[in-house]
Amino acid sequence: MSIADLENEVNNGYPVIVAVKIDMSPSSAATGHFMVLRGVDSTHVYVNDPGRSLGSGFGENMAYSRADFLASWATQGNACVTIHDGESNGLTVYDFWRKADPLYADPNSDIWNPNFDAQYKIVNNSNEDIYIDRLALAVHDADDNHLFDLSDPNTEQARFYDNVTLSPGESLHFVFSVGYIHDPGTYKLVAKAQIDGTWHHLASQDFVMQEASDNEICNYGIDLDQNVSGSWESNCASANRSGTYASYYTFTLSSSQEVTIDLQSSEDTYLLLLNGSDETGSVIENDDDGGSGTNSRIVRTLDAGTYTVEATTYYPGVTGSFSVSVSTGGGNTPPPSGDCVSGIDLDQNVVGSWESNCASTHRSGKYAKYYTFTLSGSREVTIDLESSTDPYMILLSGSGQNGSVIENNDDGGSGTNSRIVRTMAAGTYTVEATTYSSGVTGNFTLSIQ
């Protein structure tokens, strides 16, 4: 999308959320930020900036030079979110996320090794029930032609939600879905709904897939308090450990704070923390088995700045899957034990409660309970977590709270309840029952069918 396209959007009354740098900085090292664009002229852009508090306006209708905006917007890949007819049909999109920039085209990517992912939520803001024929999440080309629909990573089939009825105030989570893009270029991510046989674009984001070398394909962004799943592949070599494979995850701190970095896998992991935004940075700290078992953990207070996590292995030539997380303020939180971990049988409902003495090991600031179960053979299981508060569910490998993340879910059940449906091999697994928001206590029900 160009500056002319943005101007056309706001002139037609459509809100546009633009991804820039804080204070409209043109520096790629500055902290990423979102602003709401409300006007464009020949010399300036006008935004609502939630990061500023100026007089009574609190960042409302701030003017930045057009040149500064273009430079800052370019550092974020000219990413933006436009919302068109969501209000006209009563549906509003929120929490519309995609894989973090930079994004790299990869001719070797496929459905088993995707290089793009996204998700979103919608809510019915009308006073009447809304019937939706089909919900979809698609990638279009720069001219808005449909290319493909994102897929369920478990079934490898295009993900749709069919025949959905949303009552007033009810929401639905279009859960984490994946795709693969081979060619560099500008694309559009579109959340859309078919209603009465007509497709409506609920919201869209433009994004750029850059041409990349092998090393660039191995570099990703990671948000604070986020779990990311990855895999070690032979085309991504470690820059610091000869013969091993690695992936790199970059994050930025806006102020000095303690971070806890966890790398978990069924393989023997090795973790390095680097200065800067890629694999060439100097090593700050490394760890082999600081987590549970052979998992790795680094807990350290870092200054404001940009850092990169190298997720690799202890032994050379190892491939396989892993999960990595960067959490804030979690290093002084003891792992849950005793009453925080218990067993659950198949086809059983368990009633539990979130309490401050049982902290989540995967979501900083949240409370959690852990339930372990065993499958004697391969089968499909349905796990439901229900509560009057907004729950969040994580499926872990193994028999404790420190297993690697297999899958997570926010609103896959009814309303804001969580649901995971998955075919699983024989073995032992643990469900982490936690919450979407921090510091929440209350009751919940967990079942495994």
C-alpha cells in the first residue's frame, strides 16, 4: 500500500493503523509502535499516537512530517491495518496478528515448513444475531487478487469456520493458521466473511516478503511474553557452534528489565544470548542445561536495546522441533509444584481454581494449574478449558510443567473458552490451564475427551 492509498483510505472515512517506530523515528533500531492515521496532506501526516501524552489531547491529532512518516513506515515493511465494512455488517476485527517483520520469501517452504502465520478475532457489535456462511483468512496479491487461504498446521488443510452464528457481543477466535510464500513482493493479508453469499473484507494488512539468503531465512522476530515453535534445519547453520543448526529470534527492550529466556525440546538444547539484531552479535551469555532436564534457560537483567536469541543444540547435526520464549519478570517466580500439578483421566471433568501461589511457567504474570494424562495408543483428543473469565490453554509434552509446547489456544471453544482438538501419539502429556489476562483468579473446568 502506498502513501496515496493511505490518503484515499482516510479520505473515505476508513481508519488505518500504521506500523512505525516510536516518535516516528526512521531508525531500524528504534522500538516498533502503532499509530492511527487520520489525515494526510502534501507536507504532513496526522495521527493519534497512544504513546504520547501532550496536554489535554493525549497524543490526539499529532502532526509528523510526511518524509519522517515514510522513512519510519518503511522500517516496518509499510505494514498497516485497514478496516472497511466491519462496522456495516456489525462485525469488528481485533487482535489481528501476523508473523513479525522482517518476512522472507523462501522457495523451500511448504505446508510442513511454513514461513508465514496469522490469526484474528471478531466480535458482533450489532444488536442482532449475525449468521456467517464462512470465515476465512487469506493472502492476496498487491492487486487484491486471492492467492490462497491459510491452513490448519495440524491437518495441513485450508482453515475455514462454516455456518457460524454470533449473538450480540459474542466473539470468535480465528486461531493460529499458516501458509508459505515462495516469491518476494508485496502481499495483502485479508480477514473476510461470507454473509448471504457475498464476501466482505473485514480487515486487511499489507506486508512485504523480502528476498533472502539462507541466513536471513533463519532469523525471526519474537515478542516479549510469547512462545514460538521452531525447528532445526540443515540450511540454518549456527554462527557460534560449529556443526550445529540454529534459528535466531530478535527482541527489543524499551527499558532495563529482567528477562527469562527458555529453550525447550526433546533434544538436548543449547541457548545463546547475543547483542544486536542478528547472528553476528557478540555473545552475552550461553546456557546448556539451566532449565529442566536438558532444556536451556537464561535469566538476566538487560539494558534497553535490541538482542538476539540463538536457539541451537548441544550436539552437532541434530534436527527436530523446539519452543523458545522470552518472558519479562519471570526469573524470580518459582516453578509450580505440589498442589499446582495433578493428574486427570480421559473422559473426566475437573474443577479447579487459579490462585496466586501457582504461577504460569509459560505466560508471565499469569496463574496456572497443570494436569497430566497418558495415552496408551494414538487417538484424537478434545481438551476443553471453560471459565467465566477468559482462559488460555497450553498443551505440553511430558509429565510436568516444563515440557515443550505442542500447541496453545485462546478462544477455540465457545465464546472466550479454549479448545484443542488434536490427534496424538501414545505418551504422557500435560495441560497448562491458565488465563489470557495477567493476575486473574477464579474457577474453571477442564475436560479431556
